[in-house]
Amino acid sequence: MKSVVLALAAAAAATAVQAQTPPAPAAAPDTGWKTPDPQNVLVVETTKGRLIVEMRPDIAPQAVARIKALTRRGYYDGSLFYRVIKDFVAQTGDKGSRQFTSELPNLKAEFTFAAKPADYAFVGSFPGGEVGFVGTMPVQISKTPDGAIMQAWPLFCQGVTAMPHTDADINSANSQLYYMRQPAQSLEKKYTAFGRLLEGLPAVRAMTDGEPPANPDKMTRVRVLADIPAAQRPHVQYLDPRSAAFTGVVQNTARARGAQFSLCDVEIPVDIK
């Protein structure tokens, strides 16, 4: 992944000034923790453990809508991890017949998107662009000379979840999905990334390798978080990349990594109960 030069300003300590009128009640502290929309969180039970994915309809609306529709039909329950490549991807959505599509129409590629400034958390810059986060998704943004955003696209860091397509047609994504086990810059702007793991990267990395494996792992049950009864739902939060607290996470990671620092090195703190 592209290395970046940090441009993060350190917070300055403010001098207290005695007010002439009684102070207003203190506002509740902003801890920086964000609760994702349960309509856009996928809970995946697998033979290696639970995965929780934050999906981003602002990045890939068609892909997210398709994954949710198939999930709610039970399409993915029992799907095999039939293509699992060491230090690369764990691909699933197949039940044994090597079926590549559902009966639904194929999807157009969603390789890039328009970043909304209010949702984008800037991390660093390089000649011609910037990198940062939209939610938990690591992204790169290309800008015009006047600084206006041209386009953005996801970086394929570990934990990113995407849809494959056939080699012959980039608009053939349909029902399959894969989880990144390690970063792979070669996939950027070539596949539709629709989400990222909040939990479960060790489980994805533990999937049995093979194309197909002799004894493939499975997604045993897949649900949208909002569809799980409230009393049974996992409580999911992550540290908002737009928060001051997250800035400290980035700075500490950058210092530790030095010249080799990239956005994929930044681990987003998650709290799941």
C-alpha cells in the first residue's frame, strides 16, 4: 500500500479564561466510539469462528444491497470456502457445484465512488492525492490541481471484503464474496469492495487452504445484524476514524512503522460484546 506523509496537527492546550457569567453545563464527553448501522452489518458464523463485517452502501450500494438480499434468503448458509489462497484471499459463496452466480442479474462494477467530505477521515497525503478512511474502509482519493475530489477507491487491506467477477467481464459480480487475508494493492480499482471485517480476521486466516481444500470450511449461518433479535445481537462499536482519539492511534502506528508506514498498518480499535 502507498506510504503516506502524515499531515496531522497536534492539539494545542487551551488557556482557561474566567467567565463573567455562570458556565453552561458541561456537555457529555465525545469518546469517539461509533455504533454502525445494524442494517449494514453482516454477522457470519463459520467453522473457524464468527466474522462481523461493516458494509458500506456509500461505497458500493449495489453490492451491499445484493449481499443483504441473498443473506435474507438464506442463500449463504452452508456456503463453502472453496478458494483459499495463502496470504491472499478466502473466497466463498459456493455450495459445492462451483456455481458462480445466483439467478439474480449480474452487477455493474463499483470500483470507485465519490467521497463525501463529511464522512472522510483524512490520514495522510502524497503527490496527487490523499489516503484515509470512510467508516472502517481504507481509501485513496485522487484530487484535481485545485484540491477538489475527483474520485476515491478502497484499498485492499487485510479484512476488506469484496466481490469477484469473471476474467472476461468486470460487470459479472453476482453472489460470490471474498475476505482479504493480507493486503493486495494489485486488486485496487479492479474489484468491488463493499465492506471490512470488524471481527474475525484470525478466523479468515485460519481457513483451510486449497482450490478447493480437501475439507473446506463453511459459512454456516449469515445474518444481517438488524435481523437478529435485540437480546441476542452482539453489541458492536468501533473508534471513529474522524475522532481525535483515532488521530493518536494513527500517530503511534506511524512512529512505530517509520518509513514503511501505510494505511493498512492502522488497526481500528473495536469493541464487541
